[in-house]
Amino acid sequence: MKIIAVIPARYSSSRFPGKALIDIKGKSMIQRVYDRVKLLGELLIDIIVATDDERIYNEVKNFGGKPVMTPSDCQSGTDRIAFVAKDLSCDLIVNVQGDEPLLEPEMVRAAVRPFLEDNSLEMSTVKKEITAREEIDNPNIVKVITDLKGDALYFSRYPVPYQRNEAAKYYKHIGLYVYKRDFLLKYTSLEPAPLEKSESLEQLRALENGYRIRVVETEYNSIGVDVPDDLDKVVSIIEGEE
């Protein structure tokens, strides 16, 4: 299968403006994400950074990456990826968040694997078990519940499932997606759905329109840089690896 990774990156983040270009131990955030994706090697036929900002575009060019300019009115990272996907020739597109400088490549491999086994599958993502109460209760950490086959039943900022009679496991949703190219274009053409608007979770649009999302469990964690305080955690881990 021909697989392309697309990294959406914008400058105007409401909680952390300019984070794509923030320096992390001598490299910009976007370069660190790009370098992690490069570790996937021959699994991918290309890696693209989709951005609407010339500063990010030039930074990617400077470190030898492949940037593509997208319209400034794209409503989400997925819309930005879909704009790029219209001109791509591939089977699968991997959506790698531009604020995941510690991305574990094996998570991408795990999310791709179900497509090799199930030709009817159109979208996949990743989850990791969480047990810390502060993570379970944190609305910025999205939770996911699945059916017995591993397909998503619901994503929520609320701690789901509710535990009344029996202890259940909680799973953090990691915002890495794999789509069939044609499905991505169809998916982003749909109108935002009621639950999506309520939770402010774009992936609910697929479920509300009757599409399956396979959710693969991983042992690896992922720390996204949503706010400046998250940088301290990332720098600490990078220093521990050096």
C-alpha cells in the first residue's frame, strides 16, 4: 500500500501561539515531529507538512522537509490534510499532529496494520490505558470506548464509561489517525455533527454519520504540547534520552 504522512501545522494556536517553531533543545517543534516520522522509513512514500504560515513553510524547507501551503480558512488540521490529499496519489494518509515531538513510530505502524487485514476499513486511531485520576478527569485528555471488535463506540472529554457496578478500564485517545485517501475527502466534506459540536471532537463526525473507526491499543504514551507548561515534560524526557 502507498502511504503518505501529512503533518498539519499552524502558527495561530489559541493556547500556545507559534508552538510549531518553538525551540526544543536546538530544534524546532515541527522538525522534531518530522524527524520522528522519518523513522518509519520505507513504510512511507512521502512526508508532507501542511501549513498556512510562511514562517513554518520556510522552517520546513530549511531543514530539508517538504512543506505545502494550504488556505488560511481551513477549519481544522484534518481539513488542511484533505486539501493536500486532493493532489496526492496514495492508498492511505497518516495524520500526525504537529505538536507531538515524542511520537513513537510504532504507534503509526500499529494504526496502519488493521488496513492490511480488513479491506473495508476506512479510518483508524490509537488508544492507551490510563489509571491516574487526574488524567481521567481532565477534559483535555479525550477518552474513548470501543466495542468488542475494537471499533469506536464514543469519544468524550468526560470520564467514560461511568462506573456503577463494575470497575472498567479507561483509555486515553491519542490523536493519530490513518485514513483511506478517498474516505478522508468524503469525511471532510460532511457537515459538523451535533455531538462533534457539543464535545468539540472532530472524530465524532465519522461515528455520527455511521462510519467505523478502528481503535488500536498501544503500550506507548504520547505527550502533546498543548500549552507552554507541557514543554517542560517534553524537554525532561528528551534530556533523559540523550
